[in-house]
Amino acid sequence: KRLVKDQRLWKTVDLTSWKGVTSRILWVLLRQYLGCGLRCLRLRGLLLSARGGTFLSESWLKALSTRCPRLSKLYLLHTDLRSLPNCLVFPRTLRVLELRGSEATSSAPHQGRDQKGTGLGSPLGVCIEKLILNNVPSFTDQHLQSLTSWQRLSQLELRDTFRITANGLRNCAAKDGLSGVEGLSRLKFLEIGITGRQGYQLQMASLGLGAGWIGLEELSLGGKEVGPGLLCASRLKDLKHLCLWACKLSELQIVN
């Protein structure tokens, strides 16, 4: 019993196979079991549950930040985040945030580089370095644009994010501006893939790469984004690695 309650041993906690986790249970876990040893937390929300209700609240996330100061990775499955204002409510210690089959926050924080108190290293800034979105229907071009304020974001994976358009991606691409490189200037790895949900309008978001992307070294294209993405790959002057998945290439595509 003492071992179970030793918070130093709770480093990686995976509750995604447990469908009965509620807000009340989360509070019990946080107060009795989770503590300074926690590094990675994986949760399954109530988005597909008949019981519904609030799952993650601002107060719980604030308590999580206090009790688990070493938490660096958060994975959320089937979680509705639309009741949260933005990603600033997540623990600042997070370096990796992954959403799968979930709904994004109502808005994302837009913190300009020159905005006081929200820059790199500020106690109010977002310190996430890797963002993974897999089947997050509510994630839009507006959310994507807001990521330009995440000064440490170096890896972005967009899988089945159907509302992202070529224009939205183009507007976020790192490019020379009046005050230096603008957009997602620290991004080194980008993944774009559409493989599911038949019947959705194909946005061909990867066409947004046609204007180039300063500093982008690795590109991963999947499914229906492979064709349009390959047409633009030659515009990425800093590209070193190209990965293609869930696709069939024609001889013409290979030759080109």
C-alpha cells in the first residue's frame, strides 16, 4: 500500500484504456497519487461517452501544474477542450501535447513576440515544443495562426485536421519579414496527412508549402496530402528529410 501511494513511482500514467474516468476521479488521483514524480500522463475523456459532462477544468489543470512540476508530456484521447479558453491553462512544464480524436480549445492564445509578459521564457508563455493533432475536427486556420506565438514549437504533426487549408498553412510558413523571420520560425519538422473520413472536402493544405518555408528540415506527407505536397517540396530550400506514408506513387511522381 505504501508503494502504491509513493508519488515518486508514478512517472508514466496511462489511463486511456479506462473509460470510466470522470472529473471526480481525476481529483482523487491528483490528491492521493500523482505528484512530483509524474513525467507523462495519458487520459481518455468523455467526448464519446453517454455520461458526458466536464472532464478537464481550469482548476484541475492549475492543481496539476502545482502538484506535478515535472510533467512534460500530456496525451488526451476523446477529450473535449472547448470549455477551456486556450492552451495557456495547461502546465508550463509541458513540452509535448498530443490530442487524438478530440476537440480543440475554443481559441488559441495569440501572443506577439513583442507583447510584454508573453514572450519566450515568460511565466505566461506556452513552452510546448511538440504538438501532435490526430483527428481534431475543430482545429482551424485560426488555431494554426495562433501557434506562431509559441516560440519553442519545433515539431508539428497535423493528421486528419480537415479544416486546415492551403491558405492557412501558407500564412503560417516561416518567411522573411520586416523584423526578421516571421511565422512558425522555429519549426524544423512538419507532418501533414489526410487518410480518413470519406466525404470531407479535400483542402490539399500541403499546397500551402508552395511559397517555401525557411528552416523547415523534415517533412512528412501522408495519404491525400502526398500528391499536392510533392508538387511543392522543391520550394523548401532547407529540406533534408522527406517521409511519405499511406500512399501509392505513380512512375511519373517518382521521376519528377
